[in-house]
Amino acid sequence: MPNINRHSVKTQEKHEFMKVLGLESSCDETGIAIFDTESGKISQRLYSQIERHREYGGVVPELASRDHVTKAAPMIQEILQEGGDIDTIDAIAYTRGPGLIGALMVGASIARGIAWALDKPVLGVHHMEGHLLAPMLAEEKPEFPFVALLVSGGHTMLVDVEAAGCYRILGESLDDAVGEAFDKTAKLLGLSYPGGPELAALADSVECSQFKFPRPMVNRPGLEFSFSGLKTAALNIIQQNNPLNESIRAEIAYAFQQAVVDTLRIKCTRALDHTGYTRLVVAGGVGANRGLREVLENMTEQRKGWVYFPAVEYCTDNGAMIAYAGAMRLEAGQKDEDVFDVLPRWSLEDLSAVQDSVP
């Protein structure tokens, strides 16, 4: 796998302050943002393709790419009218990977085109580094080092974050990610796409359940995850209780969510013990889950530690996190080589460390 430091980034003169235009297009959301490193001001726009993909029950890659093509340019024009003239932009950042290759190519092409036209530096950003750093957009920023729980789309992983760019994966899902498990179980319950948020809302409508789900892989050492078995357990319970009434459906959702949250709590506790760190960062779409936030807040408080979440608007894919992560590396003097590619598969561990890294 290519290493960003060796193959795609070169060093330029460091910038003291800059305005960075960020483009996110890794999957089914088009995110455009401007981040000002001097003031911390963020202007952003986000377009979700949920309605376009709902009838198919999941993301159709070709349709996702086409929507990025039609939506990105008008959104950039709109945000520039709000945030200042195009000439005030100092650099451009875009999502280089991981993600859907067609969707990534759209964002990369647009970002590169703007950069070449304006003769501005441009940098491809790791999507998961964007999520990992999203809590830095808050006034109260976590200090390094910390453990990061990344629960976004097709990813569930625990990461030892020694410093910006210094990432060591402690454990990740061996099959379904948390978000996938939520969506698949929601589909079994007859909820509409995307089912994860609907399942969470249904679970929050009750306070207990007669059903019990397993806590996968918590009785063995290590920090890996496995969530596909929860989907199978849900299927068995649903088949045993058909036809489902609304009360039974809510109790299944509650028990499923409790199992997921409890599993994540146990693994986060184990990761904090393993590293000796006191700070936990939680980022990604599932990080918006109210039950997960409450449980992890209680766990870290009991340990006399701290947990940090992004604002809910920055949990989902968005341009602000890409603009921020890009600004961090651009300020450190990095930029892309003239020849570019995208990386649908790209490990966090391939990233290079960043000095003086927090804008």
C-alpha cells in the first residue's frame, strides 16, 4: 500500500495562517467547507444522497458519483459567495481515501482542477484522519496522546494516537462495522434506509427489554471487534417472535443497541488500560448515538478521565473535517505531487507524523 509520505506528498514552505477549501466525497454525502486557521471560522455546506439511494436499500456507487458531479460545483460557488472571493482561498484539501473509487475521483478531480487553475497547493486527506480530528473543531480540544474509537460507515477501530499523524491501530472489526450492523438489523426490523438512526430512535423509546444479545469477543483477549453475529442473533429473535408488534420491535432494537454499546464500552476500557491513557476520542457517524455517549461519559468519569465527541454535525461525513485535517498538514508544509491518484483502501498507519500540528 502506498505511503503518503513517500509517494504523494512533497514539502513546501510553511504557512502561518491560511483559508482552506475542503471537499468530502468518499461515499454518499457531498461536503464542502472553508476553514480559516487564524480565526477558526468554518463555513460549510452538506448534501446527503439518502433519498436517492433509499429505494435501493443501500448506496449505489455509480449514482453516488453522478450526484457528486452535479452537486459539488454549485455548492462551492454558494459557499464562496458566503465565505469570500475564490482568490482568498490559500489551499485546497480533498478526501483521497478510503471510500468509493468513483466518488473519490470526482472530489479529487474538482479539487485538483481548482488548485491548478489558481496555482494553489492541494492535498489529499485520509477520510478517517478527518473523523479522528473532528473533535479538534470544538473549543475544548483533546490533548495528545489519546485512544480514538472510530465508528464511521464501514469502519470500526480503536487507534493509539500518540500525536497528529502517529497512529497505531489497536484493533478493528473482523467483519461488519458497527454502522453496518445497525443498518442490517434495522432492515430486518422493517425500518427504512438508512436504518441505523431509526433503530437508535426506536431503542430509545423503551427502557428495558426481555431479549438478550451476546457481547461478541469480550471474553477473549485483544481489541478486535465482530458484529456480524449480532445480526444473526437479531434474525433468530425476529423469526421466533413473528409477527412483530411495535412493542416487540422496540425491545429488540433496545437489546441490540445495548449489546453494541456495552461491547464498545468494554473494548474502550481495555484500550485505555492497555495504553495507560486517560483521554478517549469518539468520532464517526455512530458517535452521534445518545446511548453510546452516555455510557462512555460515565465510564471515563469513573476512571477520572475524559471523553471527547465531535459536535453532532461533524459526526457524519462533512467537508469541515477534511478542511481541518488538510490545513493541519498544509500548514506543516505538505502538499500533493503533480501526479495524483485516489486510495479506496488506505491504512491510517501509512500516514506520516505532523509537527506543530494543531491549527
